[in-house]
Amino acid sequence: MIRVTFETLLLFIIPFIVYSVWLKIGQKSTLDPENWSRPLLTLVSAGFILVALFFVATGLFSERHLGAYEPAHIENGQLVPGTFK
């Protein structure tokens, strides 16, 4: 769960990082609020679009299990992990 959260946050932050690099290349201050006020809505929208595309791609291309799930259980004193059958 932490990995998915980290990947989602990273995808959301990518447009902000790209814009920050673009400001540095243009030799503008990345800490000046005036440089961030105009494109803020665009950056947030781009971040949400990247996250949405990630969720769609994950849903389309993730591994599918067609069998029934057998939950983890104790067998002869040993924990047997859950499996798909």
C-alpha cells in the first residue's frame, strides 16, 4: 500500500518538478511565488491527469486471477499462505 501511495504522489509531483527545472533553465527563481501563481492550476491538472492515467493503465494491464482465492490458513501447525486456485 505504501508503494502505491508513493508512486501516486510521485506521478502527481512530476509536473511540478519539470516546471521547476524549466524555471532553473530559464534562470528564474524557483522560490518566487509570482512564478508559480499563474501555472498552478495547469500543474495540478496535469498531476491529476497523470495519476488518472496510471490508475487506468494499472486496471487494464494488471495481472488477472480467474480462479477462486483460498485464504491463508493453519495446517499442521504451519501457516499456509493464501493462493488462487
